[in-house]
Amino acid sequence: MEIITRVAEMQARASAAKKNGQSIALVPTMGFLHQGHLSLMQEGRRRADLLVASVFVNPTQFGPQEDFASYPRDLQRDAELAAGAGVDWLFVPEVDDMYPQGFATAVTVSGLTEVLCGASRPAHFQGVTTVVCKLFGIVQPQVALFGRKDFQQLAVIRRMTLDLNLPVEIIGLPTVREPDGLAMSSRNAYLSAAERRQAPALIDALRLASAAVKTGERNVERVLALVRNRIDREPDAVIDYAAICNGTTLQAVPEVDGDSVLLLAVRIGRTRLIDNHTLFEEVDIP
Ligand code: AMP
């Protein structure tokens, strides 16, 4: 595996590979890799001749009071894990090279980005779509892989790719979890031992909701009440949102149906955790 740090070099390498008829898969990440990221890389490995993963803590998707400066970083460990997952090129650009002086463009997806995480993180998705669009231009992948853990992000990226006719197939993959069901996340590293013990409340709440729907409950308020009661049992947990939405439009639904997704964002201490589950999914939450 090679580490490529310059934008121009990454783009030249990708162009040359494409000229040679090689296909490229891209896994964008902010690093501090875990098994969730590695599952995307392993699938990317199967889907293209060349596998590129990016590690870039993108400043434009963090709000002014958010954790850009403290976001966990460990490039050496990331490089070892990425190499083990079959990555050919690990793209690790500098902020100044991605956003040079005079940078003036933003990609905005409206509607989908104003609800849920977008309501409490106003500039977040514009930062995400702009950087993902740039990465698509630099790495020129045929396929890009994202986790369904960030359900809204995946919906927004699908919308952007469709709307801008970007020639990239977007693949969404299942959430990888810790043995107790907590969705893996680089931010889990922020949790104290006491907070970590409270974090499985999210998966418990999703399970309670799924079980209720399985036995015929369709009333959104009653399902959400189960969710809120479970989260509220934890002393340090504060719900940012708990919503049942259509999986494509992300609009709240009046009644649970086959396209409904339950989305959760919960602060435990200073750590904001998100999780979700499609309520009619055949597969049970592990
Ligand atoms: P991040 O480094 O948090 O920006 O995430 C990079 C990619 O990994 C995104 O597509 C995420 O949705 C995905 N991802 C993060 N956590 C998980 C997880 N637990 N399971 C599957 N994919 C994940």
C-alpha cells in the first residue's frame, strides 16, 4: 500500500489507472479506523481493480463548537489497518491542499439536509457533500462505499450523485457493531467507562421499537415513547432526536410502514452518538 498526500498526485495516478482500463473503488473516511470502516474496504476490494481509501478530518463539516481539533487521529495505525484490508492507495491530503486560498465552491443538497442531524448541525452536510464531490473528482471512482450507520449522510450522498449525474455507483453497507450492540464509531473513544456502559441504550431502544412493530404496532408516537423511555433511563443520556422517517425522503411519517426508518441521535455526556434501524428489515439487529 502506498500513502499519497498530494491532491495533484492522487488525481494523476487515478487518471493513469483509468487510462489503463483499471476500475477504482473509493472509501472516504475521517480515519481512526475500526471494523466498520474495514468492512467498507473489504467490499470495495471485491468490487474494483484498485482500492483507494481516504483519511481526511474535513474541517468544513464541523461546526465552530464541535470536535474538529480533538477528533481522534492515528495515521500509523490507520495505515496498518488499511493495508490489511487490501487498500492500494491511502489518500491522506492536507487541509491547505484540499481548500487552497481562494476556494469558493460549496455543494448543497436541500431538504434532506435540513432535518435530523442537519437541524442541530447546520453546515455539516454541506461540508460532507462538498468534500465527497471533491474526492470523486480527484479519485475518479466507479464505485464508492458508505456505511448505513450514517443513514442520513448516505441518503444525501445518493441524492447528490443522482442530481449531479456523477458517474459513481454508491453502495451502502450495514452497520458494524461492538459485541454489546453499540454501533462502532471513532467518537466512541470519547466515552468514559461510565458513559460507555450507558451507550447500549441506543441499540436497546431500536430493538424495543422493532419488536413492537413486529407485533403489529404502527403508531409512531407509541413507538417513539418506547424509545424515549429506554434512553431516559440512562442518567447521562439526552436525546437530540428520535424520529421515524421515510428512508428516502427522510420526512417524518404519520404511521410506521415498510419504508420507515427509526433514527436516533443521543448525547451521552459530551459524546453525540447516532444509530438507526429500518423497522421492517428482515434481518434482526445483531
Ligand atoms: P467516518 O470516518 O466516521 O466519517 O466514517 C467513514 C465511513 O465509514 C462512512 O461511510 C461511515 O458511514 C462508515 N462507518 C462509520 N461507522 C460505521 C459502522 N459502525 N459500520 C459501518 N460503517 C461505518
